[in-house]
Amino acid sequence: MIKEYRTISEIVGPLMVVDKVENVCYDEMVEVRTQSGEIRQGRVLEINEDSAVVQLFERADGILMEKSSVRFLEKPQVLGVSLDMLGRIYDGMGKPIDEGPKVLPEKYMDINGVVINPVARDYPSEFIQTGISSIDGLNTMVRGQKLPVFSASGLPHKELAAQIARQAKVKGSEGNFAVVFAAIGITFEEAEYFIQDFRNTGALQRTVMFVNLADDPAIERLSTPRMALTMAEYLAFEKDMHVLVIMTDITNYCEALREVGAARREVPGRRGYPGYMYTDLANLYERAGKIKGRKGTITQIPVLTMPEDDKTHPIPDLTGYITEGQIILNRDLYRKKIWPPVDVLPSLSRLKDKGIGEGKTREDHADTMNQLFSAYAQGKKARELSAILGESSLSDTDKLYAKFADEFERKYIAQGFEINRSIEETLDIGWELLSMFPKSELKRIKEKYLKKYLPDSSNKQSLEEHPAKKEV
């Protein structure tokens, strides 16, 4: 029989201390009955001898310590899961908020997940098409990868997240692909944007949404990504689906960690964040991956806003250590109306080489990717030199590279938030841009690919005949 305690001794923010408890376990679910009979949920956060610190999922307003009671439910926080949850919208605690019918769970799963044995992990190696050239062509994402988006205040990361959720697919497995979307600490306006976008485009039918609003309790923010990942594990490892998990905004999650840490009077770490934030983030990110013998996979795209555009801030810094690369959004590109403003040079997908090539994307992918990176880097350098010394100081080759950089941003990166490009279209646009150069400049591409894919007009055009030369 579950015992009821009337020994609440302290309430500080979202935390409650209950004395004289017996046989209480860490992470155990808690029910608090207020003096009015209202039930509020929580979980055990810490145990010290016969005292338990309870983390409330709802506000502590109106709880009178001497007139309220606490029951420890002897079970962890769980999520009832079912395939019928696809196409539905839930709050950060897993309660439906879309006015749809009640879903009968197939089973209940602990939201903290089960640690994947490293030996059981399989190496990510299959291409995921997002329909975005700057990602698919140059920073390719593969199934089972953790590839975060580093954004900043005012940049269009919500549009990018919605575009990826809408367009992403695994070639050949379209009917077996699902998206789990976790919105963490976002505004009501942003939540409406995502919901309406998914509904209008039909993407909601293959999506499970968990929405935690900015005015919801900070504690709920800590559960939201775990709810989403638990749903993803059910779809991937029990229903053999390929699942893409998009979590935005991880910065709000870390702010909630800091708020709870301050309420617990913990010794703060870097910039006031808890010293265990690295471990906490790793517990989330490492729930992505492939498992040997299982057909399903979990791929993660955590979206975070860098405070003050600072890449060395603890949140992007620790995220970069745990994940396999990053997609970085650039404010200068955004001002030039190049959308999505992905800065391809500092962006990185550490697993891209495993997901491209013949049978996955196309045989010429690796060579064209390297050539585009090289040409764009030289073009940006030439533009900077022109801004300092003037265009007359540039050689004919430098002018050609500077012109390429402008065209690359205009045609390759700036595709907008509505265009969905196949990987073949992305590669063809790359070849079209590379045709600006004489063959002698395309040193990173094998001769057989030049003959097969390079537009014929470029074979006849020498550097001396190029329009950049005639402008001098």
C-alpha cells in the first residue's frame, strides 16, 4: 500500500523537501495533493537520509505545506506509446493538446531510456536527404548521426527546422520514415508556426510533436526532449522505422537546468550552468544511433541558439564535443537575404564521407564536394582582398573565384525555405557552377567525372575567354 506523507518542510521554486520518508528511490514519481484536492506531479530528485527533494512538474503556487500531502508512486516517469501517436500533438509531459481522441498505449516506457551498449552500436553510413543543398551536398547527414544546428538570436532556425522536418527522407524507405519534433521553451507564436506548417504541408501525418511553451514550468522543459526520444526509441527499435528527432531550442533546456541547479543551491560551473551539464546533454544526444540487428535508426538534429553569437559559450561548446559536427547559420548571409543562411565553411559533418558515393548519393559526390569547398574558400578570400585593396589589385583568376563565390551563394546556398532539391539536383547545380572555371582549375575532380558530368561549354572555354577577363 502506498503511504501518504504530511511532512513537507520546505518549498523553494520548483523544489519541495519531504521529511521522514521511507524506501524512496531516485527518479520515483510523486503525487502532491494540495489543500483543495488538486493533484500535482513531480519526481524524486535527491535523497538525503530520511529526506527527499521532489522536483515539481507544475508550479508550487498555492501549496500550503501543513495542509498538503505527498505520495511516492514507486515507479519512474513513463510515456504511454503507440503507433497511433503519429500525427498527434502533445505537451512536454506527454499529454495530448490537439483535441484528438485518447490514444490507447501499446506499452509504457521509462522516459530516461536504456543505455545502448557501445559494442551493440552499428556505424552510421546511410544518406538522409533533407532537400537542402548546403547540407546534402557539402555537410551530408547520415542515419544514426547527431548533427546540431548552431544558430543565434534573430536567425531563421525555426524555418530551417520546419523545412528539414517537412522534406527529410531516407531514399527507398519513404513509407518507413517518421519525425519526432520536440519544441522546448518556445513562444506560442513559434508553436503555432510549426503546427500550422506541418498541418498545411501534410508533414504532421508522419510526425509526433511535443510542445513545451515558454510560460510552462521550467521543470517540464527537462522532460520534453526525453519524452520525444522515448517515442523515437519505440518507433525505431520496436517498429523498425527510421526516425529523425528535431529538438529546438536546446539553449532553453540548458537554461532550465541552470534554474533548477540554482534552486538546489548547487555550486555553479561555467557561466552559472551546472557542472554536470555535459553529462546531462550526453544522456540526450547519445540516445541517437544504430543498433546491430535492428532495422530502425534514430538521427538527431538538436537546434540551439548561441548566446551573443558566441561559439565558445558552454552550450554550443559542450554540444560540439558530444555530437558529430555542426551546421552553423551566418548573420551576414542572412542580411544578404541568402536563405537558409548556412555558413558551409565552418559547418561540418564528421560522418559525411560514410554516407556519400555510388549507391548512396552519386559517384561524383565526394570530388565535387571537395572542389566546391576549395573554390568557395578561395572566392571568399579574393572578395576580402578586393574589399581591402580594391578590385584592380586582383588577378584574373582571383576575379573569377570572387565571381564564383557570389554565384555559389546566390544559386547553391540561397534556395529559400520552400524549395526541396533532390541530391541529383544539388550535384547538378554544383557542376553548373564549376563550369565557370577552365578544366585546369578543377584539380580535385577525377578526369572520368569531368568527362561525364561537366557541361560541354566549359571544355571549350579557357581562362582568357572567360567573361571575368573581359570586364578588366
